Amino acid sequence: MLPLKGLRIVELGHYIAAPFATRLLADLGAEVVKVEPPEGDPVRGWGSQVDGNAVWFSVHGRNKLSVTLDLKSADGREKLLALAARSDALVENFRPGQLERYKLGPAELHAANPRLVIARVSGYGQDGPYRDKPAFGAIGEALGGLRHLTANPGVTDHPPPRCGVSISDDLAGMYAALAVAAACWGVKGDAQAKGRVIDVDLVSSVFSLMEGMLPEYGLFGKVRQPAGAAIPTAAPTNTYLCADGKWLCVAGNSDLIFKRLMAAIGRAELADDPRYVNNIARCENVAGLDQAIAAWTRTLPAAEAEAILEKAEVPCSRLYDMADAVADPHFQARKLVMPVQDPLIGEVLHPAAPFRFDGVAPEAMVRWAGPSIGQHNEQVFNDMLREEPRR
């Protein structure tokens, strides 16, 4: 049985952050009711489509029930409160104050269900001087400190690139999912417990990942600068060009791995060089190491260089694109790529849920693809709302 079976969650989500949180919770077995405006979540119009149906939404909305409500109307408000009264949690990512303007803020929701857990995901948080500023994922990366680090050292005429996915939205979604599960556990374990409000924002989610950079600044006034493909706290770790024009990521961080790496590339003498005696010394003199490794990788195709380093038990990997991932035997053995029948699209590939539970097949966590707009209106409004409220 999936661990969150029996937990009901209302999603007032659009775009990425809140829907990503509820996708994780739904993969874990929660019953998620996605409340959409009559025209649907805007992300239904993003990316490649089949007959007007966004392929992305097949994953984005999977394992969820879709209903449509106009939250500006009295009927929509009444049904939303009735649904909240029969649920354990609600996740939303409107701009701060929007639910209150609909008269659906925490006060009204808790009047309908005093034990309801409410997770609010926003750009900057529910308070603070930036509370009312608009934000998307790119802003979370910028203000949270990540975009500063994605630049290439010495490059001043091109902007630092984004990481390629909506990382700050996804991070906030993960934190929201974790917080919802924790809060629901707390309410479940205490018959007298009241529901609580969770505040998650994009900027804080990114900022929380800045590792040792804040204490380094606080103690030493040190501001971490971009390091390109390298890691400034561990060496040698970088990405190196190979003879076939492909890239190989190599992580020779520990002393033992470093020795194996130097032997594998035919430079065993560097393992005894005082400049590279430990990680601190290697970080201070990393340029010479990178030159030695790059000189070796340039003589070999990426797959051949990878095979040599793997035999030496040096962590390494070619840079995969999606075609590489789908063809890889490890991805296949772990069922990380999952064919799913989508009535709107046909067979479509989904990424598997990123967690495994003994006794639960990976296929059991992807139960159905993203539904059509309002597909479950009758089921929810005619059946679910007849249940007794959860108080």
C-alpha cells in the first residue's frame, strides 16, 4: 500500500510549484483534487502538444482528479469550502493575498475545517517587503543566489545561464510536499490539534541550498564566486572535453580516488606531488590537475575514457541527454522511464516516482496520466461532497 493512501489534498495550483508538490504527494498515494479555472491550468498550453493536449501535463497532472471551479463566484467559493471541509490539506500558489480577496483565506478555510493543513507557495513569502512583488522561477534563482554561481569564470559578455529546468519552482514544491506530510502527521497524531499554515517561497528554497556559502561569508567575508563546471571545495571535480567532442564529468574528490584517477590517466607521480597531498592542497592548485586530466580525455572518445575510469572505480559520467537516459540499461533496470497510457495522447513516457518503497512496484506509483479539464467534476461534486466533513 502506498504510504499516503487515505490522505486527501486540495490543489489550488497553477504553473509549476504547487502542482509539483501535489504530484509528489499523489505519487505517494494521496488523493489529490486539482481545482482548475474553467479554462484549465495555464501549463496545459506549454510545450509540445498532441491534438491540443500538452505532453508535459500528462506528467504534471498525473494521479490527480481534475475539477473546475470559478473561485470568484459564490458557487465556486461554496464548493471549495465544502471540499476543504472533507480534506486533510490544501496547497496553493497564488500571489499572497489572492485567496483572501476571494474570501478563501486561512480564516475561512479553518472555519470550514479547523484541522486543515494549508501550504502556501509564493515567490517571496507571505510577509516581508517583497511579499507583493510578482515572481517566477527565474527570479527565485536570481535572488536566491543560484544564478550568480552558474556563470563561467571570466565571462562578462554573456549572462549566467539558468540550469535548464524550473529548479526554484521544483525546490519549493519539494519543500512544500515535505512540510505538508510533516504537518499532516502532526495533526493525525493529536486529536486536539488544529490545522496550521505553511509558508514556502521560491527565494528561500534556493537560498537554503547555498551549502557553506553563508557561514563562509559571515565568518570570513568570503563571497563564493562562479567556478564553471568545477566545485571550489573539492578537487579534482570538473567536466572535460573528449576526442569525439563529448564531455565527461569526473569526480576525483577523495585522496584514495585521486590516486586511482592519476594512475588511470598515466600520471601516477602527481599523487605523490606535495601540491596535491590532500583536498585543500588540490583545491589551491587545481589548474594543473585540470590540465593533466583534460590532456588525457582529449585523446579518447568519451565512452572509452569513461570505461577506463569506471574500471579504476573513479566516479565519472558522460553528460546525458534524454535519448541517452532512455537507452541506458540502468534506467531501464530501475524502471526510471515508464510507459503510461494517456487517453488524451496515447502512450507517453513518464519519469518514475523518485522514491522506492519495499513491497510497492514502481508502476503502482504512476496510476494514471494527467486528466482532461474537469474530468472528475461529477465524481467530486456529486459523491465526495456527500461525505461527512473531517473535523
